[in-house]
Amino acid sequence: MPQHVSILQLTGVAFLALVSVAWLVGLIRMLRRARAEVTVWHTGSAALYAVPDQRQTGPHREAVELTPAERDTFAVLIRQLNDRG
């Protein structure tokens, strides 16, 4: 035991090392269990049967026609925002 290190410091380092090893063992066990559960739910193909197929196209674009008064109000708003910057 080095002379400049107290017994409390050595105990602390040993405790941290023990906790780190226990955490690592727990993490490894948890990951292995999760991997085992995934293989149980796997159906042999790469796709999951519970997840729906993705859409090949995006959603339809929506457009709303503005009245002339709404267009003028929107133009004023844009001018005000541009003047701030």
C-alpha cells in the first residue's frame, strides 16, 4: 500500500471498481436477454409483421385560396417582418 494514499481512498477506488464490474455484467446480461427476445419475435424475414409497410409517396399537398383582403394582410405582415430583420 502506498504511503501517501489513505485507506479511505483505497476503499473508494475498490468500491468504484466493484460497482463498475457489476454494472458491466448487468448490462451484458440485459443486452443478451434483449437479443434473445428479438430472435423469438423474428419471423425469419427481415420485415416485422406487426409494422405496416411504409408509404411510397408523401402526403397530398393542400392549398387554400386566399381572398384579396387576406393576400394584402399577408403582404403587410411579411413587410413588417422583413423590416425588423
